[in-house]
Amino acid sequence: MAGIDNITKQILSDAQEKADAIIRDAQAKSEAVIASATRKAATSQRNAQADALTMKSDLAKRTESQVGLRRRQDLLKVRQELIEQIIDQAYQKLDGLDDGAYFDTIEKLAVRTAHSNEKGSIVFNQKDLDRLPKNFEKQLNDDIRGKGGSLSVSKVAAPIENGFILRYKDPESDFGGIEENCTFKTLISEKKEQLTDIVHSILWPASSKEKPNA
């Protein structure tokens, strides 16, 4: 019996040693795994924090950029509206001139627009025909005589708000001809970009290169 007990004890002792070795090895591996996982978790946390900071920074930059863009867009919109108002006021001022100043402006414009060496007619709306100065046609032709042409005032009114239309017949045809639309709206529309540049350079000389789109 004693022999069996000794053998049993030896087997148990060997088994215990193996078990202890297995446990120690498992603990070592477990600690290594835990340490590795801890390092990875810490790295992931740092990366996540860095990513969060980067995202926060990027978001802040994008937000700032968007705010800046919106501010510039709003500023350009306000500038454009202001320029439109000024141009509209210029139109209203032209349209509201007293008779003397109005027809003086019309005459100068007609002299500048009249064709050289051609006979034509100048057409007004009914309101302007009714208040046309008596010597207007004579004065106009005296002023354009140097260009070798002439203009007669048409007795037929045109459906225009103000200004005038110059009409020239085609010398080679009984039909058609050439018309020069010199109504104030047409003239301002044709010169709008130039007028916009002028107004912008006067109001904002330091930023004259940042022209609003017309």
C-alpha cells in the first residue's frame, strides 16, 4: 500500500507541477495579451482623441470658412443691391428732369448718336411731343450740321417711356432701315457694367477688384 501511495503522491506531484507550469504559462500569456490589448486600447484612445480633435478642428475650419463665405456673399449681395438702387436713382433722376434740362440732355444725346451724312427722323413719346420746345428741331440740326446729316421730328409718337428713337431708311430698299434705341432704360442697360464699375470704385475704392456680378 505504501508503494501505491508513494506512486500516487508522485503522480499528483508531477501533475501539480505541470498544472502550475500550465497556469504560470497561461498567466504569462494572459498578462501579455492584456498588456498588448491595453497598449492597443491606449493607442486607439489617443488616436480617437486625435481624430476627434482633428475632426473638431476641421469642423471649426469648415464652419469658419462657411461663415466667411456666407459673409462675403451677403456683402456682395448688399453691394449689388446698393449699386442697383443707385443706378435706378440715376434713371429716375433723368426721367424726372424739368423740361429745359430734359430736352438739353436729349439734344446732346441725339447729336452724339446721329449718323454722319444721313437723313433720319427722331421719334418721341406723346408726352414729349406735347412739350417739345418750338425751336428744338432747328437747334438740333444746327448742332449736327457738321456731321453732314439731319433729323426731322416725327409727328407719330412711339410707345416708349422717355428718350427717343432715331430712324434711318435703308437707301437701297423701300422697306426696313436702321433704328437707334436711345430710351434711358436701354442706354443704362447697355452701360450697366460700366456704370457698376464706376459706382463700385467710388463707394469701395479699396476693394475695386471685388466687383459684384451684374
